[in-house]
Amino acid sequence: MTEEINQNYPKAYQQIDTATKASGFDMASDVLTCSLLKTLAATKPSGKFLELGTGTGLSTSWILDGLDEHSTLTSIDNDAKFLAIAKDFLSGDERLTLVETDGAEWIEKNKNKKFDYIFADTWHGKYLLLDEALSMLNTGGLYIIDDMLPQANWPEGHQDKAIKLVKDLESRDDLHLTKQVWATGIVIGVKK
């Protein structure tokens, strides 16, 4: 077994990847993580999905590839420049709602909504408003985060925040938790 991705990439992936590189965006999820996101998405037929941190839409395209025709994905980001790339290549998918907004504001306005799958790839729902994001998960819902192993683009002191986040997640009694020292470092929680 190798870490090669031996499955089809999403249709728009290569175009989004090219546009992402041209834009200077350097925080995209890696392809191993994206492949896992797709596979996990497929476990939630007719599911309600939330992505906190669309970026340019690379991971969004993989999540969409794992969804069935009855599922929906809401993906939010506060950076119009990068979100425009996702809109250019993914807005034709009727299962997807892309929202340009502040993460804290969106979570506060939507805290009563429930989801079967949350990929938290930004500060809100991960380092900030963790309790609020986890309260939005249905029982059996997946909470997924990446970039938990040291990354080249981390600012000084960020490693301490990542270590604290993992400890906080480990101390919770409302999640079954798995930590994977693979790809960029992935944590998957399932809501009890």
C-alpha cells in the first residue's frame, strides 16, 4: 500500500488547483486529506454538510464528489478573492451554497442548525467557537480538522495552539476521537 491517490480527482480539481497557485493562496488542504474528506462524505447519504473555510474550493470539490444527490453542503469563507475561485468552478452544483461571511458571525446566526459532517478548516469552529461548532453536530456526525502537525506556513506560537486544541478535544466526553499522524495531521471526532 502507498499514499498514492488512485481514484479520480473531482472534475474541477485541476482547474481550481491552477487558479489557487496563481492566486498565491498557500493554505489549501493537501490531496491526501481531500481524498479522506470525500470518502467520509460518502458515509452520510442525504446528509447536511458544513465546511468552515472554503479557501479556493479545493477541499470543497472533493467533499462534493463524495456527496449523494440528496445531500447539501454549505461552505463559508471571509475572503472574497479566494472564494471567487470556488464560485467560478463550483457554483453550478445545486447541492452547494457558498457564503462570503465572517465565521464567528455565521456560527452565531446559524447555531441552531444541525449538520452530519463539519470540516473545520479555519479558526472559527476549530480554535475559536469550538463548543458552538460541535453543538451543531447531529449524533453520529463527523467533526474533521486537518493541519494538526507542524506546517511551514504556521505563524510563531501556533504549535502551542494546536497542542492545546488536541488536548481540549481529548478531554471532551461528547466525542469519539481518532488522531491520525498522516497527511498534515488529521483529527476526526464523532458526536456521541
